Amino acid sequence: MDIFQIVNMYNPIWSEKETIVISIVLLLGFFCMVFLYWKGLIRLRQGIAGMLLLIYLLTVFGSTVFTRMPGERKYQLEIFWSWKEILNPIGRTSALSPEGLFIENILNMILLFPAGILFPITWNRKVRWWKGLVFGIIVSTGIELLQLILCRGLFEFDDIIHNGFGCMVGTVVGNKVLQLMKN
């Protein structure tokens, strides 16, 4: 499967209602950034990074929650269940193969990595790694809770951990990028 097919599979076309809501949120975000810039509270790069972060998070929420079709309420409350199934495939309960679960775990780590990169640039200062982890956990918990409440995916603690880890690594990289931008 090529990257275009993956993008199309996880980002189907948004409905008219979803497009209107996303547009309103983007406009509000844009006006907030312009206002903060106009008042001298943020720099231009912070405003751009903030808008990119908002666009990225809206895309992530769209592909993981809002564009999915409602189904049944599903949850997996065992921590690290996916790694247990990868490392000990005997008696598996997942429909995915151990290789498929491994790839899914890696993709979950990558999911919030770009948000982590933008996090320090938006604040225009170095952000401690644990704050990137907390930010990723908060965003991921929001995704997982919406999936559970709206019956649009599997609620699992593993995703929260993987997403938080990816955001944390992205924050460390973002700190380096910010340092290069300032030099």
C-alpha cells in the first residue's frame, strides 16, 4: 500500500457539516493568532507554528475520530496488551498479526511526533521533555475518549502511551529545531 492510499484510507472526505466546523475553528484560531501578533504577544513564527499545530491536530482528530463511521463501543483496558501479543503471539486475541500490531504501534508513536516538533516553536522557548509527554497524553486521551464516547474506534491505553511517547520525542527534536531557528 503506498502513502497516497494510506492517506486516503485514514482521511476520507469530510462531510459538509464537518467542513464548516473545521473552517470555523481554523478562522477562530487564525484571528486569535493575528490578534496576539498585533498586540506583540507572539512572534510571526509562533503564529505560523501555532496555526500549523492547530491544522495538524484538527487533521489528527478528523482522521482518528470524526470521519470514522460509528460502530460498537470497544475498549482494551490492559496496559501494553499490544506488546504482549507481539512478543508472545500464542493465544493472541487481536485480529492483526504480530507484525501488523508492531507497525500499528510504531505509527501511533509517529502520529503526534509532528505536534511535538511544533510545540516548542509555538511557545518560542525550550520545552522540557516531560511537558511534551504530558501534552501528547492529553491530546491522545482526548482522541481515545471521543472514540469511546462516539463509538468510533478502540479505546486503549497503549495508544495514549505510544502517542505521548511520540509527542515527547517530537518535542526534543522541536527544541533542537527552535535552537537552530534562533541561531
